[in-house]
Amino acid sequence: MKNAASITIASAVIGAVALSAGYFAGQKGSVASPSEQAASIAVPISSEAIEGVVRDYLLQNPELLIEVQTALETKQQAEAQEQVRQILAANKDMLFDPAYDAVFGNPNGDVTVVEFFDYNCGYCKRAFPDMQAIIKNDPNVRFVMKEFPILGPDSVRAHIVAQAFKALMPEKYADYHQALMTAQSRSTEESAIAEAVKMGVDEARLREKMKDPALADAFQNSYQLARKLNINGTPSYIVGEELIPGAIGVDGLVERIAAAREAKQG
């Protein structure tokens, strides 16, 4: 992919230089003396010759391609983040839906971390201690959990059970969430129900609540927001106005939280 990008950049550089050379040659022709004009006509500079010179120069100085590619990637990243900021500004009401999204940490924290997660995502499971460590060490952070079951029917059904459990026993949802996130085996509807029963929920009431079609609204909210932000994997985070795809570790999250707090303070 990098090689293809380098070739494209090199071609663009060569083309731009050739175009510029042709332009300046034309400018020179308009003010040159008759003898100079005759000489330029006698010895024309072809675009192929210019491209050859530029190509040789770039081959001798390949670090220029790296500089151009780095500048291009930086520009593209800045444009992508600006697009994210615009989407987040236009969809603030979707970032936190109190009817479905659980909140961990300080509900009134000065920095919000929105996490899209799937109970069967191995990376989410490994990132779960990161959230716990941050909540323990930073009393002013709140985590908003976006249920985003994308890893098959088992995930969807396990998340429906989790939503039903939260509706019936919200005071124990944090413990239930931790149990599913730390489970060694894949979460299914039956395993999620078994865990819920273990925590004291009435199984008949739980199964009845699972039939509530409104529970699926939680996922639709997440899916719609994810589609707008081009999120297609878990975990994905939104910290302040920045979209962070993938697990970046506790240090990475702490750094982003500090940056968001600083930006907020002015």
C-alpha cells in the first residue's frame, strides 16, 4: 500500500514539475530575444526529458518522497478529524441515550469517553481493565457505553439479555457487565441468561423483558452513529472531539483524556 502511494506521489511530483517547467518555458518565450527564441525552438525541451530528470533526482533523493507522503497523510488525518468533529456536533443527542447507554465513572465528569463495544470482542475484553484503571485514578471521567453487537447473532442476543437485565436490575448492571466482559467463553443468549440468574434476576421476568422490541432501539442508535462516523470495529472510542478506532491501551486513553480536558479549558 505504501509502495503504491509512493508511486502515485512520485508521478504527481514529476507531472507537476513538468507542467511548471512548461509554463515557465512559455513565459520565457514571451520575453526572449529573437535569437533566444530561435535557440529554444531549435532545442525544444520535451516533457519526457523533464520527467526523466525529475525521476533521476527523486531516485537520488528518495527522502523527498517520504516528506511528501508524510505531509499528505497529515493533511488527510486533519481532514478526517474535522469531518468527525462536524458529525459529532450535528449528532450530540446520539452520543448519550440515557434510556439505553450505561454510564460508568463520574456521571458528571468533565471529560466523556464514549466506547462502542461488543461482549464477544476479544480486544474489548482486553481493554476492559483500561477503563477500570482510569475510573479508579481519575474521578472526573465518565464512560458512556455504546452497545454495538457486530460479531454475529450470539452477540446480538447476549446484548439483548444485557439490556433486559439492566432494565430489571440497574443497580447490579455494573457487576453484570464486568461478568460478561471477563468471561473466558463466548457470550450467547443462554450463557448471558445464566449469568443474570446467578446475580438474582427472575428468569421468567427476564425472558419476558427480552421480548420488548424497544430493546433493539439501543443498537439502532449505535449502528446509526457508527455508520455516520465510519466505525466498523470494536472497541472504538470518542474522546472529546476525537475518534479513536481500536484499543490504544490505558496510557493512550489517559493521554487523549488529558488533551480533551485541556482543549475544554481553553
